[in-house]
Amino acid sequence: MKSIKLIIALALIATFSWSAKAIQDEKKWAEIYQIVDQIQEPVFPDKTFNIVDFGAKADGTTLNTKAIDQAIVACTEAGGGTVLVPAGTFLTGAIHLKNNVNLHVSEGATLKFSTNPKDYLPLVQTRWEGNDVFNYSPLIYANGQNNIAITGKGTVDGQGASDNWWTWKGSSHYGWKEGMPSQLDEGRGRPALDKWESEEAPLFERQAGDGFYLRPQFISFIYCTSVKIEGIKITNSPFWVVHPILSKDIIFRGVHIESLGPNSDGFDPESCKNVLVEDCIFDTGDDCIAIKSGRNSDGRKPNIPTENMLIRNCKMLEGHGGVVIGSEISAGARNIFAENCEMSSPDLDRAIRLKTNAHRGGVTDGIYVRNIAVGQVKDAVIRINCMYDTKSEGIGDYIPMVRNVYISGIKADMTGKTPAKFGLRLEGIDGENSIENIFISDCNFNGVKKVAQISNVKNLRLEHVIINGEEIKAE
């Protein structure tokens, strides 16, 4: 087999021994297994509250928000149990979960969510792309609750489309036309969030909702503990699909997400601790999984990273990235693990991606990825970018740090398919130690146009990395 040397701009090569690395690697994997084994799954009393008994009608047109809420209140006041959505199609507005409630969407049941923004009032506390705000309620929401779940083999359908929520993106690709309002309008939406954050406006002054055009998340909970989402199918989200915030002990298992609208990230834990994602299918309009911890000062001030997260046995189809960290990562991330996943689609941009910049800051430390099968990506198999979105945001004063990344066993074969642009793309910040201690081993990529594009990386080690049939070495 041929061997080629990879010339890396401004990179320093580590002397870290591979035997020591392997020992540390296995120790860390053992630690995360122990952590997720200790996550307490929600447990519910054997009591059932059928929403039909509270007046819900499965005709697909009657708004059942009140009936579902009454069932949830009765359930929590009785000490908990299961709120049952039986077979049929039920239209609803916002659903707010409460302590000890399992919302069970039965096989053959569909919860369809209204596309009328007024059905998601009053405003609730949340984060929108990492910034604190009061906005429309997520379609399913909880605040400060314990021991809650969404389970079943049924479907929850946000009905997001190019004639309702998606136009607020401000993109003609999703139905927006000149003269229509959007989240990009001056003084509204994203510009308002940026202003509030830069001025450090108090949370109670950050009132969005009507006239701001910030789409609600599909499922989001904040300040919650012991949460499980299992078995359901989620379709057509207005915005991010599942977004836990400042919560801990989360299980996301056996869920199928099919949502190709704008910003349809699949699973976005933000400043969360102890998270297990397993046996899920992601077919999304944005990142399949994107790990967050706040945007700029709204993340830096509380300084709560996302930590202790395991992703395993998942399938990633369409999306901007398979497993992604960032870009709203200002409080950092640590102890993030992914293994035994499949990623492939002509519309999947990257398999593994870390994205941040010097406005975000934050330390991402301890990323472990192994045994990933990649069928096809467009941009790069592995990408670490500390210069993300600098064209629009410029260079800031908060240098991010990405360090101690261990990647092994990624197999990517794009032979006979549209090739990826790069095998590896690693871009640090000139003059700063923004990326260091990157260990990539036992990887094989075929069918990429260019081997790598690497700059401003300290301590990069490549061992048994084969790209287009040739072993590459860092130099």
C-alpha cells in the first residue's frame, strides 16, 4: 500500500503514544456506559386517562387542546400515569406536560398540530438558536417538570409547510416571497434576539411572539429531569424538532424523525447533562443531531455545558451533518460519545462536524467517535471548523477551544457515487490554539476529491488512516 505525507499548515504533531491513547480511550468509554446505565428512566403509576373521556374528538378538525390539557391535569393531580391518545387523528394546539405524566400516542394515532400561531399563546420561556427569550410555546412543552415521557408507536405531525410556518424563514425555497414578513426583518426575529443578547437585556424584556416570526420548536422542555421520548414518529416540524434545554437524565430512544423543513435539526440538547440517544432514525432538513450550550453571552454567563452524552445505533439520512457540535456552543461541551451509527444520503453534507467561532467561545473537550459507516456525504467525512460563519459575523474576541477528539473506525465508501469534496477538513484560528489534540485512527475513506484541508491545528495524529487507497501521515 502506498503512503503519502500530509502537509499541514501551522500544525504541530503530537508525541502522545498510541498505547496510552488506547488505554485512555477504553477507560472513557467504560465511564460513559456507567453514566447512562445510571440514568433513571421515568416510571408511571398504572393509571390511564384517555383523552376521549375528556371530550377529544378524532375527526382531524376539532381543536382538542382543552381536552388534552384536562387529561394531563387530571393525571398529574392523581399522582401520575398515562395520558392516552387512542387510534385516530386529533387536532391540537400547544400541549404542556406536567410531573409524572406519560403522553402515550398509540399505534394508529396521529396528533396533528394547528398551524395557527395563536394556538401557541401565551408566550413561554425558551431559547431560540441559543438565545434566551419568551416566544410561542413549542408544540409540546414542559418547564420545571420531573418524570415525564412521550411514548408510543403513533405519529406527531407539526404540519410545517411552505404555506405556514416555514415561510417565516425568509427563504424563497420554503415559500417566502418579497413583501412577506420573516425572522430576518429589521427589529424583529433574529435581529431582535441579537440586540437583546448584545445589550444583555433581562429575560422578562425579551418578549417575542406576534410580529417577531420566530418559529416554535416541535418538542422542547426546559429545567426538567428524568425525561423519555420513545417509539414515536415525528414529522413536519416548524423549526428544531426536539430541543431539551438545561435539563438532565434524558433518554431518546427508537424515534423516527422525518422533517425536511428549514432548520429542522433532529435532536438538539442544549446545556443538558446525562443524555442517551439510541436506535433512532433521522431524516432532517438540517443537522441530525446538534449539541448546543447557548449562543454568545447567553451561553457564557450561565456557563453550563452539555456533558455526558452517548449516541449509539442510529441511522442518519438527509441533513447538514450526522453528529454535530455547535454552533451555539458558548458554554462548551464535554464527554460526548457516538458509536455504531450509519450515515448516508446524497443530501448529507458531513458525517462528524464541530462548528464554532470567536463570537461563541467555549471549550469543547473530550469527543469520542467510533465505528461509523458512511455511505455518502457531500462536503467532508470529518469537519472541525473554528471559523464558522465568520463572513457574516466577523472575528470575535472569545477564542473557542476544541481539544481531545478521538475518532476511530470510520468507514466511508463513495465509490461510484458523487464524491465528497474532502476526507478531512480541520480549520483553526490563525495564531490561536483553537484546535489541539486530535487523534484519528483506523479510518478508510474512498471516493473523495481531495484528501484533506487542514490549517492551524496543534497536535494532530493520524494512524492507519487510508484515503482513496493511500495511507496518509501528518507532517
